[in-house]
Amino acid sequence: MISKKDLPACPVATTVQLIGSKWKLLILRNLLARAWRFNELQKSLEGISQKILTDSLRSMETDGIIIRTVYPEVPPRVEYSLSELGESMRPILASMELWGTAYKELSTSE
């Protein structure tokens, strides 16, 4: 997790630092629905590289936003899900969805 002294003073900047990348937001969107495996996430996020997905997931896990669960199976199965902190972002993404929908409707009616 990022220490408090390393976080920006502005709360909006803190949020952007934690989830502000295009890929992190889309990963969160997917994880709001259910737990996902790495390959499922990669296939659902057209254009994301394996490295970017790995780095994003590691960063979000370190920040406490997601949980990585490794099942003791052969071959090993790993799933990613939202932590309680990640779940607390649900209203933020819901607002973004509403805004995006309204914007698309507005822009198509002109």
C-alpha cells in the first residue's frame, strides 16, 4: 500500500493516482461483476499487453484494491476479485457509467 506521506494532498489526485489509468478502470469495471482469472481479463480488455495487465494487477493488489487468490491445484488457478476497499469504489464507477451514458445520448442527439 502507498504510505500516507506519499499520497497527494488533494483527494481527487489520490483517487486518480490509485485508479486513474485507462486499464485500471476497466479492470475494476470487470471485477465489479465477479472474480476473474488473468487470461479472462486479458481477453476481455482488447489491446492490453500481458505486462501492463500484470503491472496493473500487482499495483492494485499492493494498494489493497483487489485480492489475488491462488488455489492449490495443478495447474495452479489464480483469481482476482475486489477487496472491501475495491468494493467501496462501486458508486464511483456507477457514477462514471451514468455520466458516460448521458454524454453518449447527448452527443448522438445533436
